[in-house]
Amino acid sequence: CGVRLRPGRELAIDLGTANTLVFVRGEGIVVFEPSVVAIDERSGDVQAVGEEARRMIGRTPAAIRAIRPLRHGVIADFDVTAAMLRYFIGRVGGGAFSRVMLCVPSGITKVERDAVEEATLAAGARTVSLIEEPMAAAIGAGLPVAEAQGSMVVDIGGGTTEVAVLALGGIVVWESLRLGGYEMDDALVRHLDTNARLLIGPETAETAKIACGSAWPLDGEVKTDVAGRDRMTGLLRRTTVDSGEIRHALESTIETITDAVVRTLESTPPELAADISNRGIVLAGGGGLLRGMDRRLAAETNVPVVLADAEDAGAAPVADTRGQVPPFEGSAPSRNRRRFDQCAWPQRFSPSSWAEPSPPRRRPRTTASVRRSLRRRCSTRSSTESKASTGTSRAGRRSLTPGRTRRRSPRRSRWRRSRMPAAGTCASLAHASRPSRAMRGGTARGEYSGS
């Protein structure tokens, strides 16, 4: 009986600088974890991945290092990224037969794009297809990306900010900035270090930003406490910051983002600009949840700004729903699934091809078969080299006898020698004086010395 192969799973992975989301076809978003890996530097083993590794940042011993393998949306450490992807793919039940669609920033280079593909294939995926993050954000927000009308998306992530105008299933105008939520955290760390002489970590800065950060003046100011180390005395100290102080610290990063949105609108064709003015700008990503960010963009561009749903944009954590969501067969398609099917997929990764059974794959070769193949290849190579060195190879014989046009078999040569007349007879002399076949054809393939 034939071997029945397990059908592959179709996965969509948002490999972000801050968080990684894994979407499984028919189940929805099943993984929402930070893009953090803890590694033991002595052995190189992975100690923790995701939320568990995020809690280790700044709290690990000397032998363990908790890092983020992605920076500004691109791979900073290839091996660690492959290990993280292997963990997430294996967690959702994917394996060597999984087909993966990966979100990448629109401004990455070809080398960075190839690195993402190689890391995903090294993690165990069978095929990899890439999609730009603005397109994925627009599909998740429910925008009509396949229709002949313009839509604008501003996706503020942890390491990148994507601004794009989409129409007819493609990106018309786009701009990618390599800054996002982490740059806001660094700006807050520098602000407290300069003004309050207080040194805090990036995790503490992110907590303060979420607690009372804002991009537009609020009706009531919000305050929060931050703790760190005093730069003057070296002792621990706690201070209170309000939303106005944090807004002043984040002003430079927010201004850079608004300038990029304005430049994108200036480059948009008139017809698409009219559509955007009617429909508004969709704000997505975790950075879009900053208080007053939509009001700030609306004031700078004179265009209404709509904040995408937190569940659709991937801004809020989604619990692991494996085993709780019914399969797609026999049930109504979910909202995420309908939007996932509207994407302008490549031909080799179209949703219609997912219903077809996976083609049979050749069984992987065992270690013994690989050894036999290598041994056979090495023996053939060694025999060829020995023949070439002794001059008994085909090329060597042709070089020694240029008059010969083809190689004769040894059996036929012995048969011709046995049928030839004895030396010294008249027949032998007549045979020796007879011109060769090449001479009779008028082409001398070798030297002929006749009397």
C-alpha cells in the first residue's frame, strides 16, 4: 500500500520587530508572542522563546542572553530567527509540509528579502511567499484593496512605520521608515536621563508610554511612577512623570511619522487622493494605539483618520484558541478568514490551490543510502583520475591515435586480430598498402606515410 502523506498547513506569519503573529487557515490567529529569544551563550541552546523570554530581558545571568533577532523589521541574527520561526511553526502543528506567507516591510532590500526566505525555509517550511506589511494591514482592516478605489494605511509597528496608498490589489505610493515604538521608548529613556538624571530600562519606558503617553493634549493629564537608578548617587530612585512630559519626549519621533504621511499624500495621484479624502486614513499597528495619534494625524493632513480595530490590526494580544474554534468545514467562515481570502495572492500560493491535495514528495534518503552514493561517487572519481594520469582514458587514447574516429570494443578488436592474415604473406602486404577509411573519404584525420 502507498504511503499517505500528511497535508500541509497554510500559515500566515507577521514577523514583527516587537511581536510575532501566526495565522492558521480555518482557525484564525493562534499565536501572539513577543519576538524575543533567550540563548545560553555557553552551549548555544535556546532557553526560552516569546513571552517567557521577554520577561528575561535585563534580568538574565551572565551566561544567558535575551535578544530580539529582528531590528527595524529585518533579520539581525539569522540563526536565532530561524530557531524562533521553527518554534512558532512547530507550536501550531506545522512541519515540513507547511506553506507560509510572511509579512515583510515594503522598504527592505533584495538581500534582506532573501534572508527572510532562507530563514523561513531553514525553520522547516516547504514554500515561502512574501507580502508587504501595508497590504496585509489593509486586508486585516477590511479595506477594498482589490477594487478601483484608493485606500491609505499608516501602520506604526515596533521597528518600522509603513505608509502606503493601495488600489487594484497593489501599492501605488509608499514610504517606509525604520522607526516605531522602540524609538519612542529610547527617546523617553534619553529624556529622563537628561532632565531627571534617572536611568531606566526600555521595558520601564514602554510601560510608562502605555500608561500615560500621548501624541495630542488630553482633557485630563495622567501620571505614572517610574523607578530606576540615580545617575548622580548611583542609588535607586523613583519619580513621577505625567503625559505632558512624555508627549514632549516623543515629539521628535511623532513629527517624523507625520511628515512621512504628508509626503505620501503629496505624491498620491489626484483621483486616489479624492478617494482617500472621502474614506479617510486607516491607522493600524501597535503604535497607532498611542493616545491622540489619530487626532494628531488628522490635524496635520486635514483628512479624517480611522483607527483600525485592535483585533484586526493585531494590536491587542489574542488568546490561544486551538481546540476552541470549530474547523472551517461545515461552519460559516470567520471575518478574518474572509479578509484573508481577499488578498491578491501569487499564483503558486492562491487560496484555490490549497484545496488540492499536496503533491507526493520523494521519501528522504537515509544515512546509509547517502553513504553508498558518496562512496560510489568517490570510487568513480578516483578511477577516472587514475586513468587520466596513466593515459588510458578515452581522451588520452584519442590524443595518442588521432586517426581513430571512435573507440572500438575490446571484443571486436580481438576478433579482427584473429581474422587478419599472418605477417609476411601477400594478403598482409595488400592489406598494409590499402589506404585507410579516412583517406578514401578525402579527409586525413592523421598522418599517413605511404611509399
